[in-house]
Amino acid sequence: MPAEPQHQHDVFASGLHPGDLAKLASHGQLPAIVRQLTTLGGCSRPIRLDGHRTEVDPATGLILRHLDSAQMPAGCLLVRCGNRRTTRCRSCAEVYRHDTYQLIAAGLRGGKAVPESITRHPRVFATFTAPSFGPVHNRPSSDGKQADRCRCGRAHDQDDPQLGSPLNPERYNYPGAVLWNAHAPALWSRFMLHLRRAIAKAAGLTQRSLSSTAKISYAKVAEYQRRGLVHFHAVIRLDGPDGSATEPPAWATKALLTDAIHTAVTRTRVDGPRLDGEVSAFAFGTQLDVRPIRGNDFEGGSPITERAVAAYIAKYATKGAEGATGTLDRRLRLIGELQAFDIPPHAERMIRTAWDLGARPELAYLKLRTWAHMLGFRGHFSTKTRQYSTTLAALRDARAAWQRAQARVPTTGADEGSTLILAHWVFSGIGLTPELARLSAALAPQEPGAARG
């Protein structure tokens, strides 16, 4: 992919040459630059802001603290980009992955304001796949271990670029595949509606009385298969009437929840648009996998533990279509831009199909051209119900509070609650000069290993 243009003219307000770190050192500015870059934690595409922030005591009018971007070492305020994609910013994506792990884990074993009694609630790990839109190159397995030969006659390696591409591209239903991705979020919403109905019927309750007896909580993430279609991984849990804080009723069991999920999937269907005189409809694929989640102390040999589920979901929270299919990780402004990228033929054809369908007036509501780089999918990659556990915002606030405490910012003695804050910030650009990017990468903390609880 072509590199994004670097905005170098406003990196230093002092007028010093941005690439001359030796000159910075000789002027005594290098330590200050290092301190400012350290706060980025290795972010490779920080947002540059110009402006000021002033804290004033409203009773006396005394200025307690003042921050001006022009007086900062880099000549601007640098803020982490916060992008969740590994391909865009590895550092911020790693933070997002760990936050997602903590969010999922809290809903499985407690913590972060979730009681530990949550471990006694029925919960399952479910995977929902997409239907077939034509045969593709794959690695079929009859014993779950050894890959058999594909229909093409070959036994593909795990990293074979042909995997997921159609055996016959001319007969593959590309419009159907793109439109299924576009309707996947609506399909999940419809599934949740049928799941509530199935649970209520299994419990001998009406849908209205179910809400006063039990609540359904979930956290899910979308993952792209190599064929370019999304499927969902979800933790689904049954709680009491007030969510995680209350015990579920006696009839709420893992078996009941599992059966209700299977029933709901078979009934879930979303009507699509009418194209060329034909009405389309969308449903989940037949490959539905629902497994009970065990505690970490489970000795029965099952790999579906709390830790494994949280780590598995967190892994896919930082990946998009580009990781599995080789497509783009950014939007297209013109379809002609595709020529500048090295994209596999299957992904390119799905992008072009989405672009062509996006020109049809009856499909304008799907915004397919905006989401062509995502092969039509326009939903959030990770979603959850409010009562499942904590939120990403709460985790970010807790981290910011901890960082302020570690920084030991001096106080003025004034009541912080009565401080008047006057601030004005404007967007200046994105990214660092090559020299500062290398320095920032050198200052970044060592990339942690697997997510830890």
C-alpha cells in the first residue's frame, strides 16, 4: 500500500529541522522530546492538535495551570490514535486487545464491578457462520486433524493464498456474498429477538414476563473467513432479572440455553432487497457451534475455558477483513484506487461488486461504496449488552486515572471539582516525521505476550 503523506512542516514550532536529532540534543531539547513521545506508548500514527488548555480558579480568577501546544517540545499536542487495527497501529491495537480481554473476562469470572457469582450463571460460546455462495478452495478434514484434499484435487497448505477463493469465480454468487455481509448486523438483531422467544417458550413464560425473570447478556465479535464473509463469535449468558447482580432462575440451564440458540438460528431470516425482479433473503449458515464454557479449574479436558474464550475473542477484536482476505484497511474514494494496491483477485472482485451494487438506488441505504473495503460489512466488530460487564470507556478512564497518579501531577490546593477549564483544540495532522517515528518506536514498551487475566 502506498505510504500516507507525512505532514512535516508544523512538527516543530521552534523552526528547527525535524530530522536533526543531534541538533535537538545540542540545544537541550531532546530530553523534552523524549518525555513527550514516551506518553504515546509507541503509537505510530498520533493525532496532532494545536490549541491550549487553561485551568482557572472561578472564585479568584487565578490561573492554576496553562498548557499551550506551541510551547510543547514537538510544537503540538500529541494524542494516541486509538485505532483498533493492527495494520494501522500495532501499539494502540494491542491496548484495545487487552481491554477487550478484560471486558470479556469480567463477564465470565467477575471483577470490574461484576460479582464473582457470575461464574454460576449459564453461559455458552457460540459461533455463527455464513451460508455458502459457491464452492471455494478449503482444507476439509474428516478426523479434525489431518487436512484432506480439496475438491480441486490438491491438499492445500494452511497458508495457501488460494484458500477461500472460489473454485469457479464466474459461477460464484458475488452479489449474494456482499449483500449477506451488509445484512449480517440485522441478522444478529433478528436472532436475538428469536432467542428471547425461544427461551421464554422453553421456560413456559410469555415474552413480556421473561424480562422480569431473566435477562440475556452477550458479548460478540465479528471475524472474517478467508472467503470474505463474516461470522460471529459470541459469549451468551443467562442472568437474573437485574442482570449480573442477580442469580438466574432455576429453570435457566446451559442445556436450555443451547437448545434455544439452535431453535432461534433455524428461525432467523432477514428479507433483502428486490434485485432484477427477485427477492433475496438471508440466514445463518448450517455450521452452528455452541459449547458450554467451563471455569479455569475444569479438569475434564475441555479447552473452552473462561481464559481461552476471552483470549480468543480479544484476538479478533483487532483484526478486520484485511487480515483474512488481503483486502484494504481503509476506505476507497474512487474505485480506480484499487490499481495501486496488491489485492488478491477474490477480494478485489468482492470490492468491485460492492462498488457496483452501491450505485443502485434501491441499495443506497446499505452504503456499499462506503464499506466496499470491508466487503459490504458495516457493523461494529465487537458489541455487547449493557449488563454483560464493564465498558471500554470505563477501562480507559481507569487507565488514565492510574497514569495521572503515577505522573504525580502537582496540585494547587484548589478544589478540583470547582476548577474552571477553558480549552480549545483544532486538528493539525496525523503522524510523526520519520525521525520522530523511529525515536517513538524505540521508546515504546516491549510488546506484551498473550493477554493475561
